Amino acid sequence: MKNTIIHLLMALIALVPGFASAEGKPNVVLIYIDDLGYGDLGTYGTPDIPTPHIDQLAAEGVQCNTSYITNPPCCPSRCALIMGQYGQRFGKYGMSRGLPIPEDRPSLARFLSDNGYVTGQIGKWDIGSRLQGPLQVGFQEVAKKAPQKVYTDKEIEKMKPAVRKAFGGKKRNSKYFCINEDGETVWLTDYDGDMMVDFIDRHQEKPFFLYWSPEAVHSINVEAPEALMERTTAPKNRRALAGAIVSVDDQVGKLMKALEEKGLRENTLVIFSSDNGANNSEGGSSAPYTGGKGSGTHKEGWVRVPTIFSMPGVLPEGQPYDGMIANFDFYSTIASIAGLEIPEHCDGVNLVPFLTGEEEGDAHQYLFWHNSEPGDAERRHMLAARWKDWRLFRKYAEDEWQLYDLKKDPREENNVAAQNPEVVQHLAKKHEEWAEALPPVAEIPEMEGDKERSGSGYGWATAP
Ligand SMILES: [Ca+2]
């Protein structure tokens, strides 16, 4: 009943002209982890990595158990996220780094900025062309990159062999340690968490949109300090990754504490997700599914990620949602919760009625994959479709379709295409119809000029 009233209010608010510029709109924090696997969080069943704050977020929100990245990996995933549509809609059929995101339709940051939000970005970008930095596509503030720690000869001497192998040769710049303003060496993820708190602190009076995408937990995690790793019971092959995940969880705790202390918890939508599936090379887990980054990019674990939505009072607490969603739904859901009309270009839907249980079933009846950019790594080529419990897959258009029943066979060990020709035919036709409406693969343009950066240093770079 409470939710119905809130929806009614939101619908009414959306009809009031000029509301877009009004204060009092909900804040949004979007957390997008790099390479975090479906089976790498406590609330998703991992036994060896304690993630109490993320688990708490799920307990105070909706844990989505069938959440997809239709455009893996990093770069295309982030482009689809920020544009609220399949990457193929703007010709992005694979990694294609350097391909611009469209500017004839608003990015999520531009959209919220145009509607009265203060927009801020922290961490990894990897979106659009070299000239499309975050400040160019709608973010008003970007956390400057703190200088990386550079290892000295003396430090290299004392390093564990794995760390020395990565950072003791030509490359001496640390990936995960930076130098803070006081000259101290700090864990980058932790530094990012402090920047989140700083952003919220400065903008607590306004509606804000904060996008944090840490470098974590992307390889290489060998620098993870013992103090983080010893909090886990992870085996050796995933101990460093586990340490990195524990630190991500710490920052979620830091964020939630800041929101609570400022009385913003109820009026803030927090979304937590990952840009693609598990970091297999460092022991990441897709359990109960298989696959992930590297050799497993043909399987479910490469595209199925953990996703949590939390907004007490608007969304249920501790109620999972099993229907199919994709990362491009975040845009439309944020727009809806902000009382704004979803822009026409969006492929996503407003997930609120699905997350509340008002509407049953999948938010998307079908989801599709068409990763066929000729320049992309062969292992990542994928044509696929999801419908009900079925996953249809083939690598190239000339291959035979494979069909898996993910409910009976989550590990995708039994291709049941021959036993279910009608399902194959139906899904293949759906895929074909969807693909027919897409523009061709776009060429990456050559671009003059320096790559857009927010600059290194401390504090925030702001839009010109
Ligand atoms: Ca990634």
C-alpha cells in the first residue's frame, strides 16, 4: 500500500511542469565495480569473502539475481550504462575503445545535470572517444586522480615475489596505492571512498548524482595488503582479489554511514553493480554459473553480475528480484525515481514496479547479445539471447546455435538444442528481428587533440 501511494505521488509529481528544477528530488549513488563476479559477494553466496556492508545494502533493498551486461567488457558496458541503451544502437559491437558515445541524445549524467542535479564522477571512466571525458558528457565534477605511488629500489627488495614480478621491473608505478594530500601512501579504493564522502558532504543540500566506479577489482590485485586479505578465508588463488573486494565493501560502509549521518539515507537511491563477470584469472567466482573474464567469455558468468537497488521507503527491503534486467535499465529507473520522463532513446524500462513486486515476471522478456566487432578479441565474440530459463548462444553467425537450460544446467554442460528445435527457432528469430533494426558496426574515428583527462592532483575538476 505504502509503495502504491509513493508510485501515485511520483506519477503526479512527474505531471507537474517545472518540477524538474525543484529541490527535494531523490539523490542517486551508482556504484559500478570492475570485474566483480556473480559469486563474489556474501549476499550472493560466497563463503570466503565477508562483505557485510554490501550484504546490508541488499537486506535494505532488492537483490537482483538475474542482472545482465549485454555489452561486455569494461568500455562497452560503461557506454551502454551511461546511454541507457544497447551499445549496438550506436554501432558499438564490442570493445571498440575510442568510439564516441552519441551526443544527439543525453547521457545519464547530462540528463540529470539538465534536470537540476549536481553530477559527480569518481574513478575509472573508459567511456566514449578520447575527447569525451566525464566533464564533456554531463558530469559537473570529477575527482582528480591522486598521484600513483612509485616504488623505490628499497621497497622492491622487500616485495613478495608476485608483487615484484608486476611492479619491480620497468613498471614501478603502483596500480592500487596512491599518495594522498598529506603525502601518505593509501589504498586507492579507500581514497575513492573518502572522495565519495567529500562529494556528499559538499552537496547534501542539493539533489546529487554520484557515479563511483573504482579501478577495483580489476587485475592486478597482488598489491592487496595483508590487513585486507587476512579478513577473508579465501584460498591462495583468490586471496588478493578477496582483499580488494573487502576494501570495496568498506567503502560501501563509509558511503552508507555518510548518507545516514546526513539524514539522506531515505531520500537516496543506491545502485550497486559490476561492469562484467568474474575475474577468473584471479580466482573470481560466477557460482553457481561458470565462465567469466578471459577463457570463459562464452558463458553465463561473463555477463551475469550482482546488482542491488536500495531506497528504503520506496523499494522493498530484503526482497530479492529474480526477473531479467540489464544495466541499461539503471538510466530509466533513475529517471523514473527522479520523477522525470524516460528519454525516448532508452532501451531500459523503469524497474520500480518489478522491484516492488507490483508487476511480476521479467522486466525484459528477452535480452540479446551481438558482440561481433571485427577488431575485438576472438574469444569475446558472441551472439546470444535469453528468454525464460533458456540461453541461446553461438560465437559466429556461421556456427550452429547452442541451447542451455540455465535452471536445470546452470553450468551449461548440456547443449539441448537438438532436443528443443522449436525453442531454438523461436529465439533465433527473435534475435534476428532485434539485430535487423540495428545500425552497422561503427568505425572508430581518428581524433586530433590531447586525450581528455580530469587531471591529476587533489580535489575536483569542474566543467568549464
Ligand atoms: Ca570490467
